[in-house]
Amino acid sequence: MRRRMGVLSLGDSRLNHQAGKDHGAVLEEIVGLIRVYKNGHVDRLPAVSDVPCTWAPEASVTSRDVVISHSTGVWARFYVPKAQGRLPLLVYFHGGGFCVGSAAWSCYHEFLARLASRASCLIMSVNYRLAPENRLPAAYEDGLAATRWVRQQASYGGSDEFSWWRMHCNFARVFLGGDSAGATIAHNVAAQLGSLGGPESVLKPICLRGVILIQPFIGGEARTASEKDLVQSSRSALGLTTSDCYWRLALPFGCNRDHPWCNPLAKGAPRLEDLKLPPLLVCVSEMDILRDRNLEFCKALRRAGKSVEQAMYAGVGHAFQVLHNHHMSQARTHEMLAHMKAFISNR
């Protein structure tokens, strides 16, 4: 039976295509974003335009694309601001429910160029493999591989095609970060490193100083109050039915939302107490259906003895900082950029 899920309204009637005749019935659909057919074919619709790395929303920031893995096709977009001395590096993962999104999307290109300029940091925006063609843990594996690639770059002392960004990088100040599904990837990578003995030993010679989680996309079978009660407008990036659809497409077949790859607090998930995690900044949106899960995750991290800074953004919902889908988005984005800059600058 076809499931037609919640809308991410982008005001483009061209997205209302007819079902493809050659691929059979549509099994899953998030209108305007993704359509999955019975034969496994996937259509991703042009909800957000891709832009080349040469597009410069910030005159002081240079951007280039780099292939990370030829075998998986994973690549990254680097942002290098003009500044004196060596700068911290933020390894960033975009959002999109593990199923859509790109490091080339214009909204991410603009947001990360602004962040690189404001926070005076290098940014490596990773374009990881997407579900349902590559279900979890593919995105988590790509995140860990990208982080290990950074370690390899830090260990290389010669001159090559990557010297243009490496010469500006302070590998003693590396951060992981992301929004929505990308935040979940960042946490999972940090957790994997923490379970292997800690980032210090696993990533040497680089030093992981912190993790930035923006509206982390986590779930569970039992509904929270914000999932049940927060009414989402047509401009919302994430409703409950949309969230459920993403998880059906992203999780391994037969798994529910209490799988540890979805619910980090579920039975069977790694014990937070046992993980060596660096300090975290968790950014929560007041009108996001994930609000209560994000707040409970912060509480669990603190109970486990982790250092957690928590920032709440009033009156805005999921992904406001990239989609600008609320009249307060601009002001709240300025707040978020300031919080991220302070978190990076203090470490």
C-alpha cells in the first residue's frame, strides 16, 4: 500500500509529478522530496537547488569540493575563510532524514559559508550515502571514514592537492557537528570513537575538542508530548508522519524506531556512561516535534557525567536555520551562529 507522507512546502508546483509508469506502484512518498517505487527505484525531487562550490555568499570564504572515497562516492565541500594563523576544523554532516539532502544544497552552502566566516573556522561538509539505497549504518560508516580521512591528512607532511586547506588547519582543534540526521551522524561517530577507547587514542594526531548537535534526529516507538501535541504548519520541515517515513526508509528492514541507530536511549544502545565523549553543544528548537527527545537526550548525557551545553531557540521549528521558514528564523539563526562560534572559540 502506498504511503503519502507529510509535506515540506517549498512553493513549487513543478514538484507534483505523476508516478513513473515503468517502476510500479509508489510505496513511500514525502511530497516534494522523495518517492520510492515498488521495484526499488528512487526519485529525489529538486526541492532545493544545488550550487557549485564557486558560488560565494561570503566574499571572505573560499570553497572547493574534494573526493573522500572513490569506492563509496563520498565527497566533501570545504570552506576556508581568510584569516591569520591556523584555524579549527568542523567536520559537518547535513540533514535530510538520512534520505535527502546534499552538501551542495544552496541552503547548506550559504549557512556553512556564514558559519566559517563568523566563527573563523574551516568546515568540511560531508556528502554521505543516502537511504533507502544505502540504509543505516551506511551514513554512520561514511561519517567515521570521513573523520579518519582527516586523521590521515593530519599525518601527511608533504605537499599535494589537499595542501590548500591543510596548511590552514589546526588539527589539535577538530569538531564534529551536523543538523537533524547529520547531528545523529555526528553523535554516532563520536560514540563509536568513544567506545574504541576515546578520540585521543583513536584519532591521534588530531584532537577532537567538541561535538555540535543541531536538532538531532532521534526517535523511539513511544511518542513524546512534543511529537503528539505540537501542531506543524505547512511550512514545517518535519512532521510526525514525515519523521516516521524517514525512519522506515533509513533503518534496516525489520527494525523499529527503538533500534539503537534511531533511539540512543533504547535498550541495547551503548551506555552513555561507558563512552568517552568530548564536550557537546546541543541546539534545540522550541516548536520542533523533536524538542522533547532532544531535551531528554541532554538530561541523559548529563546524568552520564558528560559536559553538555544546551541552547533553546524560541518560537522556531526544525531546520529553521537553513530553510528560513519562519519570520523569526533570521534572528534565531544569528543566535545559533553566536552560540556555535563561542563553543568553538572556547576550546
